[in-house]
Amino acid sequence: MKAESSQMATSASPASPTISATPAPEVNWLFLDLNSYFASVEQEVRPELRNRPVGVVPMIADTTVCIAASYEAKAFGVKTGTSVADARQMCPEMVFVEARHEIYVDYHHRIVKAVENCLPITAVLSIDEMACRLMGRERPLLAAMRLGRQVKEAVRTQVGSTLRCSVGLAPNRYLAKIASDMEKPDGLVALTKDILRDALLTLELRDLPGIGARTEKRLNEQGIRSMADLLKLMDAQMGREKTGELWGSVWGERLWHWLRGEDFDMADAEHTKSMSHQHMLGPELRNIESAWAVAHKLLHKAAMRMRGEGLWASKIGVSLSFQGKSPVRGSTVFGPSKSESWNAELKLTECQDNGTLIAALKKLWETRPQGREHEHPFFVAVVLGGLVPDALHSLSLFDAQDGSEERLKLAQTMDALNHKYGMQTLAPATMLTALKAAPTRIAFHSIPELF
């Protein structure tokens, strides 16, 4: 954490009036993280909720979980993923509100505009996170701290008086995100190279973005149990290769550079690897026919997003959950307390068109479990994986001969009309029974889109 003061060493004598100065610390990135975003927007829109513990839920039901909690609720231990039943026990005064994603997207765009009144946004990373690359005179620490305060004030005065954000400043975007998490809510933290090691030693491994339970376990098995162990590995050049081996991917090698304070453009190395949509089925839709219609709609939405970002799918997957004897796992925590899950995946020739994707989904659907115990699914998810950007897309020998080119043009025309007039303007007949189901939601780590 960096105090707002420049570090200056001077030396002066009558015989030698020369003044030597230590260069002022600089940062390259400003990272903004909105605090308890969904709950904060609800408190902004509804003044009666201010200063009260609020939980935002996908539906009003004791079987669901909180997808966001206000800081008043967090004080009682309620957090994202806490079940409504548990939250009631932790905090009897808890107020639950059903998520209104259209409002959160509207406020997101207002926040983007407010931030860009202060400085350009380089990347919108999710509905509540954005990063700004600092240039020239913006990089000295004092100037960057002033910019950070201006951004925070702009959000309060131009968007909502109850909205708070934490701002992180650092030599690279990864460290700036870490800095934004170090002081919440309403923090302003700078990690400069001169204090970087000492600051990182105060963290746990799980505080680093990208290190979850499984990665932490893998690191522990290799003898890395603390940030001190990880930073010791970073000290040597050989740690660069070792770090890559530990993660089993290029991401580990990037981490080696980032934790040393090095900066490079992440945009060229990154693109979305998968896109998914999921939906908890209402009681009236818990049958195979309706679940298929919902799966079809989820695919339609994911394909629109994929084409909009210029990506091509090389895999498709589908998941279903049925009430059963095993504990619910993963994203099915919204359903009954006991469940049985099924999923399947199919490799594809890189494609974008609806026809190919629907045919693949149908092929997967036909392999689902059969029998009376599998007639009432309560959860469905569709994922498009192995995504490849236009620049890396490999043309197929049959691209111009199998009709996919015409199907893609049709899909793009449908996308344009749906973007302009609404998601339900044009849709395949097979998803008509699910038009009102599976409304657009906001994933925690994706840029919001509403059609």
C-alpha cells in the first residue's frame, strides 16, 4: 500500500549544490472494481434498502442462493453462494430482492461513461470491473492517485451517491486487480515496484486471481504453501520454466512476469475460451420437451454472443440435473438439495452457424439418460467451447460447399434484427415454448449483454 508522498533523496553542500533525486514511483494501470455491485445498485434505486442487509437472489425461494450481498449482509457472514435458508439464520433482518439484470446493465453503462470522463477505459472485463492503461503524465504515483480519487468521485456524483468502488494502481493489470481487492469497500491502493514484494507477502495464495481450490492443492503438493514459497520460486530465472510447469500452461509463465512487476499487453494473448448459459427451470418447465426448448434458447443466446465477438466454436456441451440421491454440485446449487447431474460434450469443425450448432446439440440431447427418474430435469446448461478468434480460424475445405456460409449469413441477419428489436424478434420454432424462460442474466465474469 502506498502513501501519497513522493520519495526524494537530496544531498547538498556549499561546495557541491548538486541535488540527486530518486525517481518517483510510477504505475501503468488503474483497475476499478465496483463493491457489492448488484446489491449496491438495488440500494441506490430503492432508498429504503440503504444501510440494511440485502441479498440479491435469482428467484424468491428458500432453495436458491444469494448471487450478491450488501456489505451490511457481509458483516453477518453472508456472501455470494450462501443459501437463502442459511442467510436467514445468519441475519434474521436480511432483505431478499430478486435480481433485475436490466437495471444493473443500465448502471454499468452509466459507470463506464463516468469513468471515461476521467480517462479512457482500455478493457471492460465484467459488469463490475474495468481497467485503464495510464499514459505519460498519468503514470507518476501522485498523478495516478489523483486520477483514482477522481474516478471514485465521478462514480458517486455522476451515477449514484451510494455506489462505491475500489481502485488499484500497479505496474501491470494483474497486480492492479490484486491492489483493488486489498482494501474494500471504497479503497484506493497502489502497488509500486519498490514495495511490491513486501505487499505480496501479506497475501494468501488464494488471493491471487486465477488460483482456486484445485490450483492451490496442486501448488501445495509441489511444496508451495504460502506467498513466501511462491515468491522464492519467482526469484530465480529457472522459476520461469518451473512456474509454467506447475500450472501446466502458458499462464504460469505469465504469472512469473506479472508478480515481478513486468508489464505487457494481455489483449493479444487472450480471448474468450468458452461461452455458456444456464437456467434453473421453473416447476411448469420441468419436463423433457420444455427443457429441450430452454436448451435451444440458451444455445441461441450463446451463439449470438459468440458471433458478436468474432469467435468460432470447436466444441459444444450440454448439462442436465435431475432430482436424485447425490448432493448438488457446481452450478446446480440453485436446485433441490439432492440431485443427479449429467453432461456430454461433442467436438466440432470450427463453426458459427445455428444449423450446425443445433444439429450438434440435438445429437448430444439424444444421449441423455432415459427412464422415469430422468423425466423431470430442473437445471439445464449449454456451453460453446474451444473458441477460436477470426484471425486464427482455419477454413475448411467444405466451407463453401456444405451450405454453412448461407446458414451463417442467415444467423447474422437474425442477430442484427434481435439486437435492434429485442431477443424474441426472430427465433427458431423449436424454442418458442421457452421464449419467456431463461431471461438474459449477467455472468459474474463476462461483459453484460442485453438484447
